[in-house]
Amino acid sequence: MSAHVEDLEQAGDLLRSAAASLADHGRALVVASIDPQLHLTAVLSPVTFARAEAALAAAAFAPGGLFALAARAELLGEGVRAVAESYRLADAAAAGTLRAVGTLTGRALGRTLGALAPGLLVGAATVATVVVLADGADGGGGPGEHAPAGRARLPEPLRRTGELALRLLTSQGEETEAAISVLPGVIGGFVSTLPGGSLIAARVFGHPTGPRTVAEVATGLATIGQLVGVAGTQTWFQDSGKAQVRAVSVPWHRPPSGAADLLRRIPETSAERPRIHVERIDGVHGRRWVVSIPGTANWSPVAGRSPFDLTGNVRLMAAQRCAAMTGVVAAMRELGVQKGEPVLLAGYSQGGIVAAAVAADPSVRREFTVSHVLTSAAPVASVPIPADIQVLSLEHSDDLVPRLDGSPNRDRPNWTTVTAPASTADLPPTERNEPFAAHRAEAYHGTADRVDESTHPSIALWRSSIAPFASGSGVGWDVEVSRAGTP
């Protein structure tokens, strides 16, 4: 059995509203029955008066009368609301049970791995190979961006091993997502086998039993970054959360016509020139803004000038504020975005997480009016985006990156997720078979083209909601965003 809980809740509200209306009409009949003018007619026609009084009383108080109907509608409405709530509680209980089972399974696996330390070292080496390969495939600009010329490559055996591992992970997307969801338990179980494991877990993850969520795993990485240095001089994943912005006016041609147009406005990832793109649109519907945010530009664990880097990714996955978020907000202030002027945030990969995190930040919502979020290739399921913001997320079923948070996006009336296999026809032939081909921005552009042509009701509703952004005159800026305190 399946049910749309929001539909049940709306039906319950409609029934209760109908009950209130029926009761109002019943009270109106009572008022009419005691109207002195009606009672004066009893002198002229007592029989007709008696019939009128009986009809009014029956309409109001009979078993099929207005008050009885109002009571039944109210009872039915409350019942439907109760059923909806029971579904929510059952879903929450089921989800909690699954999380508990996943945690217990993960801890058992982690303890087993702790007893098999040599095998674990081999696995760690493989993971390291995959990460380094991702850096190479990413070109220092996030998975899906082109590698710079002259970049050193891994030894061929390691590169092939990493490619094989990546292909396995991306081809088994749902299984990979499930594995990521039990990762906190695995880590907790493994740490428990170490001498002083509970103390280590408390210091690194904040809990003596280890991390409980993927976000706490990321928090642990940030903590480890404080303890482990690069050559003993630099720390990893450290971000002050401060940013500097410099806006430059650029030619503006036309407003965005749909999801594909919005994605193609996102700047290319660049470690040398980290920037976002901002547009102001003045139309008959008033002033609106579009902020376009790129993906990862640098995969070094040491924070650099670009806030779109591995440090930003770790902090975002840990649900912590980062310099990229600060830079987006600072750019909005710099360009004069006012409260009440709708803002659409569009982001690719890390930029999508930044867009979602900015939209969910209560302090940002007090200052600005974020109305829409568009994400592509971004793991945003754990971001608590409010229900009054319309969200469209594009995810490729063969793209590993959107699954890195270990859970699917929320199924809510304001949040539509389009999941489809990537079409790599728009990529150069030499890049179509790369492990991260499905993550490339160009592949998502093609998916967005198909989304714009879709007649699915949810997509059509989102497309209708952004119509005010698609007309009017405008101005555009490229805004350089750099992490404060870095060269």
C-alpha cells in the first residue's frame, strides 16, 4: 500500500473546512427560524409557518441535516489527518529501524575489518587510489572538468585499478548509496577495536561510539585535519568561513528560458579565477535575481584561494558554514539584492550543495528571499531546505557524486528530483568512457534539455514557477570569490 501523505493532509483540511462551512449554514438556519419577521407570518398563515419552522429545524438538526453533516465531515477530516500522521510515524519508525539495522550491520563489519588489519590496509590503498584518480580525472576542477595540460599522471597499473573501482561503484549506484549509508557504523565498529577506541571516537567524532551520520563522518575528517598536517606545517580542511568578492559587469543577452539555460550560465570551474555569475532581471513581475555557482576547483586537502575546493566539500558535507557560502551571500549584498526580491540559486556539483546550504541558512533567509534552487550532480539530500522554496534536482543514475550523502532526496511537494542515465553524446569521443563522464557538466546540460521538453506535471509546475525569471531586461556580473587570508 502506498499513499501521498501530503494529499491525505490536504484532504483532511478540506473536509474540516467543509465542516466549518456546513456548521455556519446550520447556524444561519437557526437564526432564520427565530427571526421575528418570520414569526409575524404565523398570524396570517399558522399552517405555512409551522411547515417552514419544521423544514428549517429538519435542515439544521435532522440526522441528515447540516449540523450532522458538519459533525461527520469534521470527524472524517480528523480521521484522515490522523491516518496521514500515522503514515508519517510509520515511515519515521521504518526509517529509524533501517538506520538502526544499518548502524548495527556497519559496526559488525567495522569490527570484522578491525580484526583483519592487513586486508584493511589493502582496502585503504585502493580507496586512496580511487581518490587520487578522481583528482586526476577531475583535473583539479571537480569530477567532470578537464585536466590541465602537463599534469602528472598516476602509474598505469594504479590508474587502471582506480578506473576499475570507480566503474564498479558508478555501475552499482543504489548499492553504493546503501554502502555509504552504513559507513558511519563501519567506522564506529572499526574504531572500537582500537586501543582507547572510545576516547578516539569521542575526540574525532564527538561520540564515544563513533559517527552516526555521513555528516559526522565529514566532521571527523575536519577534526583529523586539525591533527594531521601536510609536511608538519599545514593543516587540512581548515576554513575560516570568510571570503572576499569583486564584481565585474559583463554583457547580458537575455533571461534564462529554462533549466538547461540556467545550467549553461554556471561558470566553468577555475582554481585560478574562482567566480560565480549573478544576474538581475527587471520585468513586469518586479526585480529578480539568478546566482550561478560552479563546482569544485581544487582537490588539495589544504585550503587555498578558491573556496570551491575539497575543504569546502568536507565542511558542506559536515553541515558547516564555508567560505563559498559566505562569498555567495557577500556577492548578493554587494550587488544590492533586497529582501522581497526573489532569488534563484543554481549550482553544479559542489555549487549545488552551496546553493542548497545558502537557501537553508536561517540567517540568509532573514536577509534575502530565496524562492528557487536548481541543483545538478549534487548530494543535497541531507540539506534541510524549507518547504516554501521550490527545488529541482537533476541526478544521473550512473553518476556516483549525487549519492555521496548516502540517501535519496526528500520526496516533498516543493522538491522534484529527476533521475536519469547520462547521455554522453555531447562529450568529445575521447571522454565518453571516462569513469566520471556521467558527472560532467556537459552531460547534465543534455539532461536539462530533456527536462525542459518534459510534460511531467511536477516538472511543468516547477517550470511555471520560474516563468517570472524568464522575461524582462537585465544586468550581469562575474563575481570573483576568494577565501580570505589566502594568497
